[in-house]
Amino acid sequence: LIADPVDAGIITDDVRLRMEKNAAKAAAGEEVNDDGPAPITYANALRIPMVAQYAFAFGFFKLTNYVLFFWLPYFLGRHFDPVTANLIAALYSVGMMPGGIIVGTVSDLFGGRRATVIGVFMSCLIVFLGIFSQNSETLGATALLIMLAIMGILVGGPNNIITSAVAADLASHPSVKGSNKSLGTVTGLINGCGAITASIGLLAVGPLQQNFGWSSVWFFLIGCTTCGTLLMASKIKQELFPEPEPEDVDIGQV
């Protein structure tokens, strides 16, 4: 990324204003230190379109990931010996690794429609969680291995892509006026909000499991995944049905 639009010969209104201020300082004999546009604040980062929605959506997705990652060995230990339970649970983590590659590749193939691809992955995850909620107590080891590996791909892909490519896309929005000093802030904001949301949601897993059984936990994850996907609904609609760009009108023909 170019650190400053002026380095590429791009003179925006913000750059022009900064150049005028620097020229005034130079004329007054003051020392001029032009380090480019100032980094954005968290408040300004939240004003970038879709940053807040992605931040909270990532929180719901991260919560689903945390519950599956931390609670699966305990759940599976009720039906299998410790070695088998840990092996089955490990397949979920293994599935997460190629998930980011798959989502990134597919979203690039479809013209950078990352929200749409994430929405499709999360919709598939909801289906798998629904099956899991009804049959988790009776599924055999082989079925669980396959199912959890697929769920790892469905969870890992969106989680990885939101904190990387999506954060970079949001940080390059025109509202930040070409500054590359917003990427770290946007990424940190999405990660921070995600961690807070996930940590609060984890507090509900124990009471749900104790009072209503494991099916309630899986339905809880279905609700979280649905909420996260709905938060991206406006972006998905924008990607699938983009607004037509205004056509240039030849004044001489009017």
C-alpha cells in the first residue's frame, strides 16, 4: 500500500489542505514535518460503512468457533474414550486451516463478493448445526470426523477472511481519504469487538447445557450464526444487486 496519496501524485481535497498548511508554515519560517494523514480514531473507524456490522458479526462467528473448539472435547468425552474424543475434536481444528484459503479464493473468483461468500458458508453451517443438534448423541466416530472437518472449514473460512481481506477492504474505503493508517485500527476494532462478544456469549454455554441439555447449546449456536449473518444482510444485498452507476450526460446533446 502507498503510505500517502501524494506519493502517487494523487491530490485529494485532504492532501491539498495539508499542502496549503505546510506551505503556510514554511512561509512563516516554521519547521515542516509532513508525516502524511493522521491515523484515524476508533470513533472514526466505526463510522466507516459496515465496520460496526462486521465487528459484531465477527463476534457471533467467533463465539461459535470458541464453543466448538473448547467444548467439543468435553462433549465427545461423554461418548468416546479420551483419545478418540480428542482425535475427533482435532478434525474440527484441521478443517479450519483450509477454510480461509477456500473463502478467499472463492470470493476473489466472484469479484470480491466476500460478504456473499461468508453468508453462504454460514448458511451451510446453520444446516450442519441443525443436524448436529438432532443427531450428535447418536452419530458414530466416522460420521463425526467428516462432519466436524466440514464444520471447521465453514467456521474457519469466514473467521480468517473477516480479520484479513475484509478488514483491508474496509480500511481502504474512500471515507478514510486514501490513508493506509486505518488498517491496524479497523483490524483491531473487529478483533476486539469479536473477542468481547465471544467471551460474554461463552458464559451462557454452561448454564444452557446444565439446565436444558446439549441440544440447547447447538440451537444457541444456530441463533448466534444467524444473527451474525443477518448483520451482513445489507452488504450481501449490495454485492448481489449493486446500484447502477450514474451515466455521464453529454451537455451538448441536452
